[in-house]
Amino acid sequence: ALLPHLSTARSPVLIQGTAIKTWFARRHGIDPKSIVNVACTPCTAKKAEVCRPEMNASGRYLKDESIRDMDYALTCRELAQWIYESRIRFDELPDGQYDSIMGRGSGGGIIFGNTGGVMEATLRAAWLYMTGKNAPASLLEFQPVRGLAGVREAAIEIDGRLLRVAVVHGTGTARPLLDEILKGNAKYDFVEVMACPGGCIGGGGQPKPGGNGRPDDALRQKRISGLYTKDERQTVRCSADNPDVQRIYKEFLGKPLGPLSRELFHTSHGLAGND
């Protein structure tokens, strides 16, 4: 059975929402009930996810279960339509200072939107945790997990341990690979599965070519390349090496996979019912 092997980490959207209503609110003396979190995401499934009854970890922590981790989810296409209908022209807006709110991002966080990006970001962090050193240049551009092939496999040795990994995107492609794993014909330490072709860059909430067309691989590759280019320009390339992330653990959470981290940033899985 695959269920015990599913990652318990919640999605980045829910982790951010929980952090805002707990650590951020406390740090800035804000009443969490006055905060309204709105996620802008390429994923239409986030609309259902933010409404799930268990997505109120911050409320349980604060002893008020009416507090939701993320209150609303807008798709990128909905936001673009809203901006258009409001006749907002960015080239006519006055310049202002960037408000970082939760701090800076990292290259590892940026490439989460690509198929293979979660795997690459995780391997960078695994290298840091296992060796105590920053990931080598080969892991900052780990080609075996990049691209648009339906399934990509790789093996990498970190601190004397050989890790076997696989990346798959598209639900039709994922099923055969999962079947092979269940039969015992394929063994991996970590498998990244993204439902949308190309990953989140090809999500159902993304802009559509011509207004209502379907993106092809050429467009997907342009979006993928854009995220990798932005990753290359970041000062911090590994999520675990981000000083702002480290500060949250130092000031609030304690340590990764510690009791409070598990309570707020992780979930559990069960067999699907009628939902």
C-alpha cells in the first residue's frame, strides 16, 4: 500500500497561511481573527483544499477552530481578469517599496512550480541536512529530473548513501509507475508526482493561450525555463538555507519535524470517503 508512504507535509499555500496566523501574527501583535489570507495560485484544486475541515491547524493551535489557515483561493487567471476589469494599468502606477511581509523566498521555493522542481529543491535541502554543507553546483542544476519526459529517474549519493528518485507528471503517466512500485518492480526513496502536465506552471488556473486554448509543451517549456532562470538569480538557492525560514524555527517552531512543526505544517492521510 502506498498510503503510509505519502508525504505528510501540507501544501506551501497552507503552510504559509498557518505561519501567517500564528508566528507572523504573534510577532507583529496582530489579532489572527483580523487577518484574511488570500492565495493566488495556478491550481484550481486549491479552492477545495482551503475549504477542507481539517485545514484550520492555526485555529486549533489558537484554541479557536473558526480560524482558517487560508480563507480564500484565487487562480492566476481570476486575478488577471479582476485586474483587467478594474482597468488597472501597472505602467501608470506610482513606484513603491516592496513589502516582504513573510521575508524573502529562495530558488528552491521558486522551482516548486515545475515538474521536477520539488524533487530538485528537496535534494538540495537533503544535502544540507545530511552533510551540513551547501549543495554542490551539480544539484543547483540537476538535469536528470528536469524536462518534460513523462517519467524521469535519477540516483545520487549523499554522504555515502545512495538515493534513488523518480519524477512523474500527468495522472495518466503516474498510474503505470505507481503500479510498478506496488508490484515491487521499481524501488525509489522519493517519488514526485504532479497531476498537471509540466507541473503547477500548467495548472488549471493558469492563463490560457488565446483566452480558452490549451497550453502545449512549447508554452510549458517557456514557463519552466522562466522559473529556472529566476532560481539562478537568487542569492539563496536552498529552501533550508533561507535565513527567514531558519528564523521561524528559531523563534517559534523549534526544529523541522519537531512537535509544533508537525502540528502546524503536517497532516495525515486516510482512505477516501464520499468527499
